[in-house]
Amino acid sequence: MKYLVTDDSKLARLSLIKSLTTCQEDAEIFQAENGELALEILKNEAVDVVFLDLTMPVMDGYTALPLLIEAKPSVKVIVVSADIQEQARLKVLNLGAIEHVKKPINPDKMKKILESLQ
């Protein structure tokens, strides 16, 4: 499977990638620093799953989420954010995310996420 990790924090991206590759060694992973770059990558690569932060410069996750789904309706978007308020969770689920999880994601949580995608 192909994954796109979108977060403005390089450290957050690397942490998520480490958890992802611990659970799935053969994962093909792309990275984006904001929603605009994520959208560009999604249009050019056969990405299956997007891990998306909410608070980013240029284009935030709230703006990017519906555009990513519009660009590729089959893509599964998992919001990974420090903002775990119920209002944020409901908003991203209504925008089309399949899950909203608190960052950081450890390998145990990643394993559960990947199993839910099957």
C-alpha cells in the first residue's frame, strides 16, 4: 500500500513513519509539509491512505481533507492531530475522514489503524 504522511512538523512525520514501517515494512511512503503539497502528491501518485494533520501553514487539514477526497474518492484519510476536542473530531468525520486519532501514534495504535483498513 502507498501512504502519504502530511504534517508540517518533520519530527511528527518521522515518528508516524517509524510506527508505520514497524507495522508494515514494505509500505511506500510519501511526505508532505502541508495540505497543498499533499493534494499535489495525491494527484500524481496512487496513494491509498493519507495521514493528515490539522494545523499546518499554506493549507490546513480542514481545508485539504475535502479536496483530497474530491481528487481521489477512494482514498482513506486518517486525521492525526493534537486537537482531540469532540468538535474537531466530528468536523473531520463529517468532512470524510475515516478516523481521528491523537498524535503521536505508537506502533500498537498504528497496528489497530492498519487492521481497521482491511
